[in-house]
Amino acid sequence: MDKDIVIDLLKSIDGSFKDKNSKSKVLKKDIELLKNEKATYKEVNDLAIEVGQNLSQSINEFVTAESLPNEKMYFNISNRLMNHTLKNNYDIVTGYASDVQNQLNQAANLHLKAQVPDFNQEKVKGLVERLTAAESFDDIKWILDEPLVTFTQSIVDDTIQKNVEFQSNVGLKPRITRTVVGKPCDWCKNLAGSYSYNDAPDDIYRRHERCHCIVDYNPGDGRKQNVWTKNWK
């Protein structure tokens, strides 16, 4: 019975999600900027927020207490729902981010391939466990709102971290910039700024729920430092 419920839910959610994405002005703008080779990680972040919000809206259209057995989110349903939908978001965001990263590398005269982070299974597991632990779905349905947007944004942060670490390891000097958005909390204000890889705060890639701060970085000018002579070439 649960299997049929999940199949029907995912079919409805996927249809709604694709429809919202196809009509999104934000996504159309981001794709156009990519085609014109003008997209940056700001656009990647905008895309992630939009995709995350569209997914949240689509899930909430069909996943209700009435649609679940005993009005409870059982593990089998939660696990398949979260892994399927969030993996879709991962594929969309990493696909766009890789294209942006490759363009940034080319602009910096870097003959490097964009690095793609792993799908963060631990974060998905955490969401699944929280959804499953509640006695009633209505007590925990808020997890299907902003936390899904935050998860999708974290894919961007993971992508930047993966590429920054890779480029630093081959001798480049990428700079990471974190910019606040809206009315930031004190924690976000303290993280704002531009840093070299070695000087960046430990929490530079972290974000709390409803945090729309933008993490960006510059691959540099393509110069590489010899680790022995310290000369640049």
C-alpha cells in the first residue's frame, strides 16, 4: 500500500515541479545569462533558491496529513520522497553550477574541469529521520518548507567548496566572498567579507535556515605559484 502511495505522490509532485520550473522567470533569466556566458555563482544561488521553493510548493500540494496512512510520515514514504526529490534538485543545481564553473575557469585561462560535490546523503538522512520521528505529520510538516530550500542552497556551497579546495591544491589562489542578503543576523554579518582560501573562516560555507547569503568566489587570473620557489607563472 505504501509503495502505491509513494508512486502516485512522486508522479504528481514531479509533474507540478517540472511545470513550475518551466514557467519560472528566474530560471529563464539564469539560463539566458549562462548562454551569454555572464552567469556567476550569484545566479547559481538564485537558481537554487527558486528550485528549492518550487519543490517545497509542489510537495505541499500533494503531501498532506489526509494523503498519508494514519496521518503519519512513515520511514518508507519519507525516505523515498526525500531521496527522489532532493536528488532531482541536486542534479539540476550541480548541472547548472558545473556549466558556470567551466565558464569561470575559461575566463581565468584555467584548463581545469569543474568539480562536482557528492550528493549529501547525511543531510537527507537527517530530514528523513525528523519527518519520521513525529507522531503526527502536521507536527513536522514545516520540514517540507524552508529546510528544503536551505538544503538546495547547500548544494551550491558544497560545489564552491569542492572547486576552491581543488584549485588551491593545484597551487592557485582563489578568493571566497560571502555577501549578506536582506536583514542579516549577527552571525551572518561576522562571516561577510572576501577571503583567500587559507584565511577563510571555518563557517564560511555554513548557513542557517532562511539564510539567503551568497557565497561566491573568483578562480583568480590563472597564475600558479611554485610551492618551492614561490614564484608565479
